[in-house]
Amino acid sequence: GAVERPWVPSLMRSADIVCCTPWYEPFGMVALEAMACGAPVVASCVGGLAETVLDGHTGILVPPRQPRSIRAAIEVLLHDPARRRAMGTSALRRAASYAWPTIAARTLHVAERMQVSGRKSVATPPPSFASSRALTGGAQ
């Protein structure tokens, strides 16, 4: 069942492995939260999970909708505590790269590089946006 938000970090820190094995996942927030708690992740290789979890480093990616692959990955990690710890440590480091201050700094860096290179401001809407506003009289 549902767990109240304040309890989630301690619950994830107490887990040997966190499994995130949906057939579709656009963002991968649960895996990222688990990684921020130092837990290795077994995840479906879909959407945001495929981007967040580094196979063999922060967890194990498995094909979606293949329960035998999920079971095999869990067994590998359950029988290898040293590997689980190493993946948990790597997961913690990787999750830090998704912290809001880091994301903000990267975004600012990209915006500054665009300005220095003479590209248009990131605030300028693309031509397709401007033309669609003209066609609709400014309504969206």
C-alpha cells in the first residue's frame, strides 16, 4: 500500500534492492529516489529508467515484461553483497548529479554558452510557435 512521503527515504535505505519494472516509465523518479538513498536498482530498460540507471554500475536494466529476467537480476544482486554495496555507492553518486542545484547550474551553463556563441536567446520562441499564435489570434 501507500507509504507516507516522510517514510520513503528510510524505507528505501533499508532495502537491499529496489525494483522498478514497469513496461512504461517516462521519468524514472522512483529509481532516482532509490539511488539517492544508496540502493541499487533493478529496472526495466524503458523511458527515463534507461537514462537514469546505468546498467552494471548503479543497478541492472532488464527487458520490459520479462519476469524471468527480473528474477535473474534480483538473484544476482541478492547473492553478491559486495556488488550490491558497490552499485549502491555508484547509485548515490549518480543521483547527486540530478540534484536541483546541479541541474540549475548545467542549465545556466548551456544558456551562457548559447549566448556566447551568438545563438538566439533561449527566451525567443521558435518560428513554429510564433506562426501558430498568429493563426489562432494569440490563443493557445
